[in-house]
Amino acid sequence: MSSCHLKQIKLSTLKARLWRLVSEYVRRKDANRDGLVECVTCGKWYHWRSAHAGHFVPKKKGSAVYFDLRDIHPQCANCNVWQRGNLHAYYDYMLDTYGQDVIDELKQLGRTSLKITRDEYADRIKAMRELIQAL
């Protein structure tokens, strides 16, 4: 994206574009050849298109964990929405996968704000597109 074109795009639009790509990447990266991915909290399998990209530390507006791939994993709608993240099971997954130090770091990041410039959004969008293309 040219910088002239970037100035015409609202930050909220760039944020939404980046989130769509991050969500797709998170849901597709661990999918099997049939496109099925396991919910990290209940263990049920879903097609990646119907899975959610759920945050361990909630993605409050402007939170520094919003796009942190260590904080976002495939979940089913039941766990992510109706069980509000199914956090007890999510904690066990995070502990087994990353350890307590990363959990503590993500919780701290969740209390800090993240300011991303238009150019940084453009760079992140490009990088996520490349990651998705490599799948």
C-alpha cells in the first residue's frame, strides 16, 4: 500500500483487515488436510471456517495482546462465546504449550495499550498475507 493510499484508510479499517487475516491464520495453521482444527479448550474438531480465533487474555480495545499469536488459538463457538473462553481449560492449554512465564507476560501485556501506525498496520497486513499464503 502506498503511503498516500494509506492516509485515506481509517485506522479502524486497517485494524479490522489485520484482525481478519490474523483470525484466518490462527484457524488455518493447525488444520489438518481436511481443513479440520481442534478446539484448544474442549478438544472437539471443527472446520477452520466455523472455528473461532479465541484470546486467552481478552482483547480489550487497544490491548497489546490483540494481535499476539501466542494469545490466540482455535476455539469452538461454544467455548469462545458461550463459555466466555472456557478459561480453566484454556489455562491448562497455555501452561502446557507456553509455560507460566508466557502466561504472566501476556497478562501484563493485556493491561497495556498498543498503538499501531498506518505503516505498521500495512507491514503487519503484508506479513500475515504471506504467512497465510505459505500454508
